Amino acid sequence: MRTGAALLLAGLTLTPGASADDRLTDDEVRAQIIQSSIAGYPGSCPCPYQADRAGRRCGERSAWSKLGGEKPMCYPADVSDEQVKRWRQRTET
């Protein structure tokens, strides 16, 4: 029993913070940014793949599909490498 407690204590003291393995991948960061963008959209059809309040697919009626106005991020290609870098600077300090 003492050995188990000693190993647990050693493990706790050797891991002061998040390791490099705990860091989100760029794709995971993009997913976080997309989720935040969609959550911040005030309407019911931010992205083509979503459904409106009546349950119909948004498709071309989505804000993402329309020219001008708000442009929510819906796909990984919508999120630039620079946006990923800025997200990391804000959240991983």
C-alpha cells in the first residue's frame, strides 16, 4: 500500500501542468473556433449543414452561403492558421 501511495505522490509531483500531449491539435482548435462562431450567430441558420427551427436543412439559406452580412465559420477551411495561432495565444498561456 505504501508503494502505491508513493507512486501516486511521485506522479503528482512530476506533472505540474499540462504536457505537450494534452495540447489540442490544430484540427481540434479549428473545431473549437467553429463551435464558438456558430454559437455566437444570432440567427437560426448559420451553416448549410444545419437545420432551421422548423427542422429543414439550411442549405443555401444559411448565412455562410449568402454574400455579404455575417459570415460564421462553418468548415475547417474557414479558419486560417493565423486564427489558430491567435486562439492558442489567448487560451494556452
